[in-house]
Amino acid sequence: MSSGKRVSTGSPLPGLTISTDAFEGWPVHEVSPRPGDGAGHVLYLHGGGYVSELQPPHWEFVARLATLTGRTFTVPEYPVAPGHTHRDVFPTLRRLYDRLAGRHARDRFAVVGDSAGGTMGLALVQSLPPASPRPADIILMSPWLDATMTNPDISAIEPYDPMSSTGNLIRLAGMWAGPDDPSTPWLSPINGPLEDLGRVTIFAATNDILTPDARRLEHLADGVAGTDLVLREFPDMTHAWMLLRPGPETDAVVAEIVGQLGHAAS
């Protein structure tokens, strides 16, 4: 299981080093504050409805977090639908996770994801055997927690959501599910095990049709052994605003993540 030869891609981001590995055919990028991984490590999984690859807002957000936390971020370019399904992606993602978790202390290792990437991150940790090392933090931004989109509270929010529709998300989930039921925990981690997840922080928006399931997950996880789940809900924000909409609400999310993951050394 070779990680391949590392080659530097250069860095368009001041103060950061970007390099790329070939891991089982995937490009896997590392974004590091110079001089390196002094404050810990993060596996970052990007969103995009399972059909979109890494976009400039992902890079900008990762760069900001790497700079402010002092942590190195590993960002895989996983295959997307419609050419691939979750069955093609999760085995490799699990092996990548195992490699990273084996190299970094638990208290300095985190899994962070936005939108569908948040879904994947939570499902990944839920799938780990009891003996596997787990991250100290799971941070989910606008996660898509139930691919079936059957929460009855969605209909009240949908008229105010300018970015997503139930019908389109069901269509995307079907492509990613392939032959499997979208309710499988791989696509709907709200149906997965909630014990021993550690510290889980969810950032959600009132004008996002995915938020009703974030509220439901908060309720389901209340009092579950080994899991401390906190939902931060931002009024009048939309899906993944922290990547797309500069402003005080985005700054508040960044500040909280930096507070959890540790501030870069001055």
C-alpha cells in the first residue's frame, strides 16, 4: 500500500507549503504551515454533492484554517459520481484514514468536512472498529446527515433555501448510493452508531434544508456514551456559508474551529 512519490505542487498560498501524494490512484494534497506539522493534523473532506471536485473556496478555507491553527491538512481528491459510488470510495478512504491516524497522536488529530464531505467524515468514523484510533474532534459544516430527505421539517425551510432542493439532493444521493439504499449509514450517518464519537461540532444554517436533520442528530446523540455533540446554528445563513460568504458569521465559525484545534504558534 504505497503512498507513491511525493512531488511539490508549489504554493500559491503565502506562508504555506502544498505537496501531493498519489495514494491508491487518488491525488492527496497536504497543506502545511511552515515549518510543518507542529500543532497537529486534520483530514479534510470536501463537499460538492458527491459530484463536484475540489473548488477554490475549499482551498481558501483550508488555507485559512491551516494558517490559524498551525495544523497540517490532508485533503484527498476522491472520485465522484456519476462515474463512481460510495462503494468505490470508502475502502480507500478508510485506508488513508488508518495511515494518518497511525502517524498522529489522537489528541492532535481531527476529521473536518463540509456538506457531503462532512457526511463522509462522520460515516467514516462511525465505521471504525472499536480498537481503531479515533480523532479527538469531528467538525461538520452543513453536513448532509440523511440522504432520504424525509424529515417532515424540511418543507418549512425549503422556500427559504436558495441553494438546495429536496428533489435534486435525492437525485444526487441516488447516484452516490448506486445499488444501495440511500438510508444506509454510509450515506445517512444519522442512522449509524452514535457511541464513542468523541467531540462532535456541527455548524448549520437556518436557511438550509439539511438543518432539520442536524437538529435531529443533536437530539439522538444527547446522553449517548462517549459522544459530546454540539450544534451551532446560525440565523439567516445558507448552506456552507462559511466557504462562500465572507462576514462575521464566517469569522465566528473559523474562530471556534481555531479555538478547538489550537492556535498557531506566534
